[in-house]
Amino acid sequence: MTGFSRCVASLATAALTACFPFHQLLAMSNSVSLVGVYNGPISNYTGIGIRIGQVEPGVPATNHLFLGGQVAFTTNIHTGTSGIVDAHATQVAGVLVSTDTVFRGIAPGAKLYSAGHQGYATDLDLAQSVFLLATNFNTRVMNQSFSLPGTQGNATGTSVWERAIDRLVSQTTNIFVQTPGNIPGVNNLRIPAGSYNAIVVGAVSNITGTTAVTDFSPSGPLADGRSKPDIVAPGAPVVVPTFPVGPDGTNRTVNSGTSFAAPLVAGTAARLLQVGTTTFTGSTRDNSQDPRVIKATLMNSATKLAGWNGNVTYPGGVHTTTQPLDPAQGAGMLNAPAAYNNYAAGEFNPGNVAPTGWDLHSVSFGLTNLYRVTPPVAGEIRLTLTWYRNVGPGPTFSVTSYNDLDLLLWRSDDPGFSTRTLVARSISTVNNVEHLYLTNAPFGYYEFGVHFKARVTGTDASEFYGIAWNLSAVPEPSILLLLTSSTAIVLWWRRCRLKSR
């Protein structure tokens, strides 16, 4: 056993510090700080008022000092008792809500509700557990750092479990965050990572200076051609509370896995929900809580790591993607401050919009909703569109409808759009996510659109979607001319003063 493996196997904090200098432990534990929750306004929100659900084989140790008062409920879904405590559930809970002053959780203001299935459960058992937490305890975010062993390559959204998750998200407005497992390779994601409506999270190394997708994080596309994971977050290695808790209730350990990346996304979602409930009012407040809006915002603001590939081609000179996410990174690495900025910019309906914002809206079959950015734009452009696969009730959880939307971007030389040119499009026929990322967009006036192209299943007359955008605005040419002229006048005046002395 290597020195690192001995440390990972050790449960005692004293043993950890014997294996690793404290500064190295801090470097390992920077997963929360690496996603930026301590930077800017997002640091003022910790998930207060938000209930997070956790589904695992076991439940977290409520007697751990760093989880005391944080875990509001635990249950064994088979017996109705409080559930059997295990180390993994305790560690994931720590990433979510730990109050450890050194290795703090991502959303320590939230409360955790945990359902354990003890490692044996049918798809319907698992569906029952998530619906129990959502309906009986009003959870708003669900984290599932568990996937079905032996199902790699079969995560295609066709299992009862995956369909049940899609139903849960659309009917209870729970943001469902799912791990894909830890088997490297293409299409090695495990069930239920094929859920359409969940946010599937891969893992990156979180040792400062080496931020890259880990060698154990599986990549897409799935067997059905869809892009997964949706996003990545730090998950290797992390310092977390564990079980047994030790004599003083403070035992920590070091671990790695997508299990510890997923709760960072779940906790950031909880922070955003708190932002929405305390910042917005009326229908905007309601819309801000929608899983499609949160998913679009988190993905749109993600940091593109080295090698990110949006699978772009240029037929007819148009930036085009039919597989909009990077196979390993998804939309990129979770960036909490950028997500806050995108989210706090507010909601804008189709029409004239600010350069940054989001919207929850419906589009009719065969039509296009248009969003015209009022100031001119140059440089980076980010657009992310998400919508649901609609599923009926259990126990069958049959797909009732699924539609195909496209994301389009036009450019014009004048603000009146007397003429416009299609410059980019995300037109996947299988994904319920479309994503555009341009780094060097030329100066001009831009308009983007959501087009309801086709009905894959069902006969829906319209489809609701969440969309988030961030375009780099620049001053109008007239303002630039004014600024240039003003600068020239100031310089001329200074030269005249110098000559007169």
C-alpha cells in the first residue's frame, strides 16, 4: 500500500496530518474555494432556507461534530427507521453542508435530508426515495452520489430510474445532480447518468496548478449520441468528515471521486436558489427557482479548461455544432461567481435584452423566439439552452413528450437589423441542451433565437425552456468617438498648459 493509500484508508485526523503536512491538506481541500464561492457576492449566500436531498446506500453520521444540526432527517427506505450510517454518505454530506472551519462544505447554510437504501434497491425503490424527500420534506436540490454498478455503457435514459428522475425534476422542480461513476473511458457513464433532466457532473483534479479532468471521470457521448457529463467540478482529492467519527467526533479522511464533484454543483445550486428567493420578486422570483434556469446558468458560466472542444464545424462559414458539449468537460468547470453574475443579472423576455441574463419561456411549434442584445458586442459569447423530457407518473414512468429545439445566433452591422447574417447555431437532434461558445466574435449587433424545430415524441403545441446568456458588450461607436475626442481635448489642454509655464 502506498503512503497516499494508507492516508486515504486512515480515518483519524491525527493520522492524516502525520501522512500529509497541513499546508498540503489545505491544498487538497481547495475544491470549495476552487469553484469560487468565497469570491464576490456569491460568498454572502450559503444556502440558507434551502433543503437538499441525498440518496445513497447509507446515511450520514449525524453525531459528527461538523454535521451536527446540519442533517435534519435520515431514513432507511426499506424499514422506515433512521438508516444505517456509512462513511461514503458522511463524506458526501460533508462536501455539501459541513461546518468544519477549515474544510467547510459548499452550502453550510442548507439543511440535509438523507434516504439510504442499504445497497439493494429496485428502480422503483430508488424512485420512491427521491419522491419521498421531494414531496414530504420539500427539498429543492437532490444530490445522488451513487450509480448502479455494472451498468456502464447502458446509461441511455431508458431505465425506469432515469425516467423517474426526469419525472421528479419536471414535477417537483427539484434540481437533480448526479454522479456518472468512476470508470474511465468513452460511454462508461453508469445508470442513472443518462437522465435527460438531471445535471450530470464529472470530476477534475483540484490540486492548485493541475486543474484538469481526472483519469477516472468517464466521458461521453452516450450510446444514444447525447452529450454527458453536463459540467465538471473538483473531486480529486478532497478532505472530508467521515465515519466512524472518532472519540471527539471530528475524524476526517482524504478521498477522490465524482461522488465529491457532484455535491459542489448541488451546493452551488442551493446558493443560487437562495439568491433567487431573496433578490427577485413576483414571477421572476418563481421563474428563478426553475431547474431549467439553474441548469442553463451553471452550464453557461462554466470555465472552459484546456482542450475544451465544442465539436464545431463551419458549413457555409457558419459556426455549427450538433454535439455542443465537450465529451469529458461538458460545458466546463463549475464557476460559482460567474454563475452568480449571470443569474443576478435577471430575467428578460424575448425582445430587447441586456448582454447578460436568463429567461424561462415557451416557444410554439415551428416558431422562433428572438432576443436582441441592445448594445453592440465583440469578443466572447456564451449561450445555453435547456428543456425537459416530459415523463408520466409511476410506476411505468413512460415518456409522454420530447421535443427538439435549436439555438441560433445572428449578427448585423446596424442596430436596426435591416440585414442580418446567421453566424452560429447549436442544432443537436438528440440532446435537450444546446450550447454556443464563441471567443472572437467580431464587433456588431447580435440577436439569438430559440427555435422549436421538431416533435420527437408527442404532439406538444409548445415547449418551455430555460436559457442563459452572456455576451461581451462594447460601447456604441458614437460613444467611442466621444471618449476618443474627449481624451484628445484633455491631452491638448495639458500640452497648452505646459507650454504656457
